[in-house]
Amino acid sequence: MLRFAAPVERRAALVTGGARGIGRACALRLAQAGRDVAVLDVGAGAAEVCREIEAVGQRALALTVDVRDEAAMHAAVAEVAARWGRLDILVCCAGVLGVEQDFSDQSAAEFDRVMRINVFGVYYAHQAAIPHMLARGWGRCVTITSGARFGAPQLVPYSTSKGAVHAMVSALGNAYPKQGVFVNGVEPGRALTEMVVPRFSADFLANPPNTPIGRYSDAEEVAEVVEFLCSERNTYTTGSVWSCKGGAG
């Protein structure tokens, strides 16, 4: 038993963007770890993920919510807390890549769209969820970020949004650790999801350059890191962004 580890309980989790990709993998991994999971997504697929969660013996709740809607996000969190009497874990995977094009061709409307999903959505989710965690004296939040925060010239809105998310994780990670609430991020390289696979040739995906391990990750490998950061085993990590990129850099 880790010296500062909390007792393992049947905790409740909310995963945004949980219907597919890394979000789906995180929702299922949390369920395998004994968590009840609310799967929030703007599109179809949440109900199917919930059936998989229930198949491993955990409670599940499908929520159709646009993370850009502040009131809807607060209502969704309140629904989870009312139904299960708690909300202990938040995983923010909802996000969009945006249009890949030169900065001079990027519109202000596209910048606004990407920021509202990738930044405001994360902000609303944390602002709604953290008070429930503080009330119980334990909570874990993880947001998926990206190495694009260092600067991807064809993805300026996306890069900017992920830089903002990194700063938000750092700030919130320092805000509440004495009250038992840890906030972290996970930075995948490229995971083989619908956001990545359609953009590249099969040869490129099979032999990715500048990836020391020699391949891109599966979403489930990223979910393993997320699950640890959301667990009672995480007793000392907050305000950090963990690399899950198959190498350094």
C-alpha cells in the first residue's frame, strides 16, 4: 500500500469525447479499473460504449452534450453527481484538429471554433466538476493535449488551443492538491485514431518518421497512462503533462 494512497472505492468518472478514439479507450479502461463512467459526446456512439462498460459490471451513462455549451456542461456534471452521488474523475478528450492550411488562409471563425471546443470545453468541464471533488476531498482530472503546442504551422488554431490547455493544466494542478484534487495532462504523439489515420498514407503510418519506438500508439496505450493518473495510485503527480510519444521530444 502506498503511504499516501486513498482507499480504492467505486468512483464515478466523466469522459468527454468518450464515444471514439482516445476518449473511448479511456472510458473503457476506467470501467475495467472499477469506475462507473459517464460517456459524453456530441455525436453518436456513446450508447455503444456504455453497453461495453456495463458488460464489465460498471454503471454507465450516455450524455449527448456539446462541450462549447457552458450550461449544458454544468447540467451534465450535475446529472452524474445526482445519479451516482459523486463525481471523482474527469477526463477531457473532446477536441478537434481544425482545418489544416496556411495561417493566411485560416479564418477567425475557424480559430474561434477550435478554441471553443478545445479550450472553453476543457474550462467548462473542470469548473463544473472540481467543486464536487473538493466536497469529497479527492479528485483526479486529466486532459489530452498535444505536441502541436510547440508550433504546427498548418494548424495554428489547434496549436494555440493545446498551448492554452497546457497552461490550464499547470495552473489548476497547483490550485487544489492540498485538498486532494490533482489535475494533469497526457500528451500522445500520434495515436491511431480517426483524427490521425485518414490524414496519412498506409506507408507513412507503418513507418512513421521521428518516432524512436518505430510506430504510432494505439489509443489503449494512451488510456493506460490516463488511468494511472486518475487512480488512487497517483499520490504525488499534479500540474504535469505526461509524454506518451514512444520517445523523447
